[in-house]
Amino acid sequence: MEDTKETKKESKEKEETRPHFAKVIEYNEQPWLTDILIGQRGTKSHGHLTASGAIIWYLRDEQGKEIIKNGSKVD
């Protein structure tokens, strides 16, 4: 059991040293959608991905450029 605690602790420390992050956000009003923030640690800008199942409904990169909106590629 002690080995499991150490492994989780080491895993968390290793994760915090990675240069990027991905975080699922829970405040979405539509429970069938999943919102995920992605980006580099230590920066204020971030990308945003909204998915439903295997379909991406919205994707924005860190610079704010929309790539997918309402499930379709933005030209």
C-alpha cells in the first residue's frame, strides 16, 4: 500500500514538470459536451476544445485562432 502512495506522488510530481497541461472543465451547461483547456504551463493563453463523443464541436489554438466552430472547419 505504501508503494502505491509513493507511485502516485511521483507521478504527480512528474506531471507538474511537463511543459504543457490539459484540463477538463466542469462548468459546461450541456452535460453531453466535454470542454478541455490545453496549453503551455506558465502562460495565460490557452487552447480550447469542445467535444461530444468523437466529434469535435469547437477548437481554438493558443493564439485565439478558431479552427473548428459548430462542428465544421473554419476557412
